[in-house]
Amino acid sequence: MPNTNIVAVDKNRPERDKIKRAAEIIRKGGLVAFPTETVYGLGGNALDENAAKKIYAAKGRPQDNPLIVHISSHLQLDQLVKEIPVRARILMDKFWPGPLTIIFYKKDIVPYGTTGGLDTVAIRMPAHPVALELISEAKVPIAAPSANISGRPSPVCAKDVAEDLSGRIEMILDGGATSVGVESTVLDLSEKVPMILRPGGVTREDLEEILGPVDLDPGLAPGEKPRSPGQKYRHYAPKAQMTVVEGSIENQVKTIEEFAKRLETDGFEVGIMATAQTRHRYTRGHIISVGDRTAPLTISSNLFTILRKFDRLGVDKILAEGISKDGIGLAVMNRLYKAAGFNVLKV
Ligand code: AMP
Ligand code: MG
């Protein structure tokens, strides 16, 4: 078991010696968690099957859930993929570095251990100085899933990573809190109409402005088979049982308040995930605002922190308000549905 070294790093101007130490670990086949703009990643050499194995082991991740490969320059892409479609180039120019992951056909150099046995590889360039410096110093592309134990809420600060992975990885680069707070958008360009396999930091509206109509994988609905292997697993889940309540704000507040009362009468400890607009309207339970409905980035960036907070409070039940699926709201609601195991109440 490695001793996990937590190293604070300047997120805008990462110190060279610290990045060098981290890069050295990656080159030698070890694991380093590092900040990106979405969530913290658990990084290993993407071209080393053995490093990929260590990532799966450290996270307890199912073997068929492929890893996203992170690069620091457009040039690095040629080494990894068979072809770069025109639409991909346009998107890379517009959204990289940033929270957009694109699926490509892989070259042989990318091991099946990294792609979960697939002939395709998911690639993105993160918009975070620490991540970019680390990849560039390591001189290899870095495979990096979220740095949490599989199934738990994703980590948005070094403390979250340490909570899950201490003693399982060599180093955590602590660059403070991430900004987007939900993972990247995963996009498949293999069909005529591009398809979002996982909604994320780059919104459907952002993509449609460039590409025209973009589909959302219908397999993301409950009981369906998603195209992206990782999407079939229960995910992001707090320990408590969670219900998402969707409808008009008035109906949400009324239903959650009544529901909380019933649960408390039955002896349950209740957490309410409210918003800035509604938090003052509840009278019972642990009431936490996830953010401001008029500024959805405040909600995405807080979401996983609040889910972990409910875990620490030890609540039995979480009642969460739904928000609009516009913009980043689509990614937020996707994470909420999964965290709740699709336990959704429409009111
Ligand atoms: P995470 O590493 O936790 O951000 O999850 C990575 C996501 O990317 C999972 O949902 C994977 O299924 C998806 N993914 C990675 N590689 C591929 C690929 N080649 N094809 C489709 N989805 C992929
Ligand atoms: Mg993950």
C-alpha cells in the first residue's frame, strides 16, 4: 500500500519541482490524483496497461468501464487515434482545453486495458494549468477517471480524494476546489447526428450552435441500455436513499415539506437539498442549498460536495429539488437521477 503524499500546488502557476515529482511517479507506472476544471482525476500512464490495471484496482471500477485519456496538446492526438474527423477538429478548436471528451478510433499504441476492451478511445484536453503541466511533463497521455471509489460522489477537492483513496495511490496534487464540478461531456461523432453519451460541462446548446442538432443517448433513461459502458453503473451515490422531486417550484416545496414530515414521524433523519430560492421555506430536516437556480454553475460546482456533506451528517433520506435541464442543468439532473437510482417523483 503506497503512502499517499498530499502536495499543495499553486493552481495558476504550479511549482515546477512538484509537477516534476508527480510526473516522475506517472512515468514509473504509479498513480497521481490531480485537479481538472471538472472534477479531480486519478491519473496513470494511458499507454501502460499495468498502470490502467492499478487505476481500476484503486477505484474498485468495473473492468468494462473505459478510461478517458487526457492530453495537453493537439499534436499528441495523432499518436493515439486513427483519424480525426473534420467535426472533431472544429470542436477541438472551439472547446479544447475544456470539458468536452470526444470518442475516436484508437491506434494499437493505446492498450485495451485503457479502453475497457473497445476499439475506440475517449480523449479530452482539460482546462486546468496543473493538469496540463502534469501531462506535458509526464510526456505521456494520462488516463484519468474521477478520483473517487467507484459509485461514490465524484471528488471536487483534495479532501474528497483523500477520503476515498488515501493509502491506495502515491500522490494527490491539491490545487483547491474545481470550478465546473460535474464531469466532461462525452460525445460520439460516429453517426450522422452527433450523440451525447454523457451530458457534462460543455452543454448541448453549446454543441448545437456549432454542429446543428445533437442527440442525447436515449439509453440514459432508466431501464435502457446506454451506449457508453460506464453509464450503466449506479453512480455518484450518497449513502442515504435519495428521492428527486420534479415539478413547479411551489409543488416541489409543498411535496418535500410534507414528505420530510412523514419521514421524520417514522423516525428517519432527513436531508433536504434545496436551492437559494427555496431554502428558507422548509421547516424541518437538514436543509442545505445546493446553489442559485438563476446561476446553474453554482449548482453544478456544489452538487457533489453537498452529497458528501449529507453522508457526513449521517442522514437516512435525502429529498432533492429538481432544476431546469437547460444548459449545465442537463448534466446536473443526469447526476441527480443516478445518485437517486432513478427514484424520481414528478409533482
Ligand atoms: P469517468 O472516468 O468517471 O469520467 O467516466 C468516463 C466515462 O467515459 C464513462 O461513462 C465511460 O463509459 C465513458 N467512455 C470512456 N471511453 C469511452 C469510449 N471509448 N466509448 C464510449 N464511452 C466511453
Ligand atoms: Mg466517475
